[in-house]
Amino acid sequence: VGPTIAAGEILVEIMATDRGLGFLEPLTLVGPYPSGAPAIFIDQVARLGGSAGLIGCVGRDDFGTINLERLQRDGVDVSAVAVSDRYPTGSAFVRYRPDGGRDFVYNIAESAAGQIRLTHEARQLADRAGHLHVMGSTLSVAGLRDIVAYATKAVRARGGSTSFDPNVRKELIDGADGTQFSALVDDADLLLPSGEELLTAAGVDDECQAVKALIARGVGEIVLKRGAAGSSRFAADGSRIDCAGFLVEEVDPTGAGDCFGATYLTCRRQGMEPGKALFYANAAGARNVTRRGPMEGVTGFDVLDGFIAGTQRAT
Ligand code: ADP
């Protein structure tokens, strides 16, 4: 029992509408949209009726306000989100390459998101939590490493669980300590890699071997995100469940992995069996990519059930 909590960057995202153009030429940009992987994740938890809290920091500005208002409206406990008078809310600019890939320009280190500290409010939230979700991007901010260390201990002491999404962005992780990454992998009850991250986390180049190696290292269960192809779930008892993706037109892929992970976790915390949780997670990820804006596709069970009823799946 106790809320699911996450910690990390709360940002606004400003995105290019023209696919294929680089930042070196004038672009049409839209936004600001509420964003930041931990914020998207925890908002999705709340929208599914899960008790949810976020540790973070925003500036005392409009970009901070749109995030706080959205999170509060959706039912997230923001008591541990500090408001900085000195630093502006962090931001991310994204543009899409012709091959569908993305390039980001981040303003995090010198923003409020870079000032996250283990505050009194953060300790209080962690002391009540039943589940801690950690993102790979956490490793880029010093204060977050303290928060994760404290919250992991606090959650474990209460008999709670942890999940880790090794969503490492090269721009954010350069220079970070690899041993800390390994410890986060090994400690995870639930690991949520996407694509190549499974192999990177295991240090091998075969999917089956990677799963075996990680389970042997102590990971409780692995849910692998496969983009449009769907997902797979591997458990410590050797069982495997595959779930085909829904057929949708991708408008904006940002946030899909966070919606997916939050949905799987919340369904499981609500007592749903793994296959059904994976199915809902696939639906949440697929629906998210049909909406422009990272947090705009976050949704509750009512909308997900409608989406499932009206959408075909790949075979
Ligand atoms: P991440 O955002 O972490 O890289 P993915 O891109 O794999 O993760 O997306 C997470 C999940 O969202 C996928 O496992 C899938 O269920 C769903 N999803 C993502 N992109 C699509 C897509 N184009 N079509 C259908 N489902 C998708």
C-alpha cells in the first residue's frame, strides 16, 4: 500500500511540426506542452485511478504553472514539487528526422529541474510510498541520486516495490557513473526497457540471453517495449507473454513508453493479471502516439476501453 511515486524532470516541450527539418533552419514550433518523463509517467498512474506523487522542481513561471495545474487536475500529489524563485522551468525542444528518429535540445542542468534536492517534503512523500519508479534520466542530476537512494530504502523498509525504466538519452547520460546504472537494474522488481536497452542493460547481444542474465542478477520481471510491434513480458519463472501492437497512425511518439510503463504497473498494483495488464499497457502506448504532445495522450480506463474496442491489432 501507499502511493506510486516518481522523481525527476518536469519540463515543457516545444516541438517542430515539420518532419525532416533541422534546428539550423527556421522551424514551425508548437507548444509549450507539459512534459518530462517522470511527470508523464506519474500523470498516467493518476489517470488510471492509482494513488500517485511526484518529486520535482519547477520555476515560478507560466511553464511551471501549466505543469502543476495539469498534474493537480489529474490527481497527482505535488506536495514534493518545489518551486524555484531563481531558476526557470526546464524545457526540451524536439525535432523529427525523416527516418522517424528524434533530436532533442534540452535546458535542464541550468533550470529548476537541475535543482532537485532531497527536501523535507520529498522525504515525507517517500516515507509514505508503496512503489518507487526510477527513470534512467535520473542519473544526470546529482540531487536525484540522493532522492533515489533515500526513496529506495524507504519504500523497501515498508515492504514496497520498485521499477526502473533505463530510458537513457545520450545527451543526458554522458559522464554518468555506470555502476549506479547497474545497481538500479539489479534492484528493480520490474524492468521496463525499450528495444536495444534490454541488451545494453544486460551487456549481451541476444534477447533471450539478456533476459536470463537479468533475471539471474535479481530483476523480478521484465516488460520489453517494442514500439509499433507491441511488447513482451518475461517473468522469473521463465514464462513469456507476447502482446501485438495496435494499428495506429503515429503522430508523436514522445511519451509512449512512459504511458505504457505506468499503465502496466498500475494495472498490476490494482491486482490485474500480467497478460491483461500488458494488453492495457499496449493500448495506452498506442493511443499516446496518436496525440501531439507528450502528456496529451495520457488517459483513463474509460477512454482506453473505447480505444481497444475501436482499434485493430497487428498479427
Ligand atoms: P519508448 O517510448 O520507451 O521508446 P516504445 O516506443 O516501444 O517505448 O513505446 C512503448 C509502447 O507503446 C510499445 O511497446 C507499444 O505498445 C506502444 N507503441 C509505441 N509506438 C507505437 C506505434 N507506432 N504503434 C502502436 N503502438 C505503439
